[in-house]
Amino acid sequence: MKDTQKTRERLIDAMAQLVQIKGFNSTSVNDVIQAVGIKKGTLYYYFSGKDELGLAVLERDRDEFLSFLDTNLSGTDPQKSIEHFFKAAFKKHKDTGFVGGCLWGNTALEMSDTNLVYKNVVEEVFAEWIAKVESVIRSGQQTEQIRTDRSACELAYLVVACFEGGIMMSRITKKDYPFKSCLDSIRTLLKSENIHKTADNHIRG
């Protein structure tokens, strides 16, 4: 990687770390240049200002997050795919001590009403996320692993909303229980009636 590219990446890294804790509005250009150890003019060589640098953070994290989804929601067994995704996400947030939360949930709350460009990127990510979960759920419904009394789309929205809520509550408490509890609730809600009947018959038998 060329030195110019390294400097650009260092700026994005610094902005990403600051935003994760402080948010976009509370992160200043001075915060970034102090974190990187460069002059202000160097930042403006790569970016027109804080908004463009913030957009670069979102675009990079978007690509990384969607890749994370593709990797962890893959597989031929829908139920196992969802479980793999839950475990990977839980580990990722637990390893940070639940500091920072989810960039996408944070940015949705902070910027959706004030920055149309940021809002569009966030909306795109959530739409992609819901669509990927919906596809897996639909496959699970076809194999009778997942309940069919609600549409795959409805269930996908439920998964993502509960997922984000769990992350937020664990960020507040710095404990894994809220996020873990939400994931357990999603597992229960997704189960098909056939799975419950099979379990009941097995117990009675």
C-alpha cells in the first residue's frame, strides 16, 4: 500500500474509532488529526471535510458488514445459518465489552433526520440486511424449520429490530445478558409449529 493510501486509511480508522464512541456530531476534525498525529491540511488533502470523511467510514463499514452477513448467513441449512450469524455477532460485540454498539443503529438514530447522504447509506445497509435475513427465513419456511404464520419479510424485520435492541441494551449495561436474551427470544419466535409438535411428541413418547 502506498504512503498516501496508508494515510487515507489511518484517517478513516481514526474517524471510525471516534465515531463509534462519540458519534458523528461530537467528533471534530481536530479530534481526528490529533488521533492520527497530522496537520489539518493533510486531512483536507484527502477529504473535503468531516462529512466526506464520515461518509468514507460508512462506505467502508458497509462493505465489511455486508461481507460479514454473507459469510455468516451462508450454508444450506437455514436454521444453522441463522444460528451461525447470531453466534458470530454475539462474539463480535462481547469481544468489545459492548462498547460502541452497532455503527448502523447508532448512525440511524443520530443522523437520519439531519444528513440525507448518511441516511441513504444507512437505509441501504438495513434494506440489504433485512433482505438477506428474509431470504434465509424463506428457505427455512420451505423446509418447515421456521414458522409460516408470518411472512418471511415480517420475521426478518423482527429479527433485525430485536437484534439492534439487544445490542443497545447490552451497550447500556455493559453486560451480555440483554443481547443474549434477545437472541434467545428470536430463536423461540422463529421456531415452526412442527418443531414444537415434534418436541412434544418426543417428550410424551
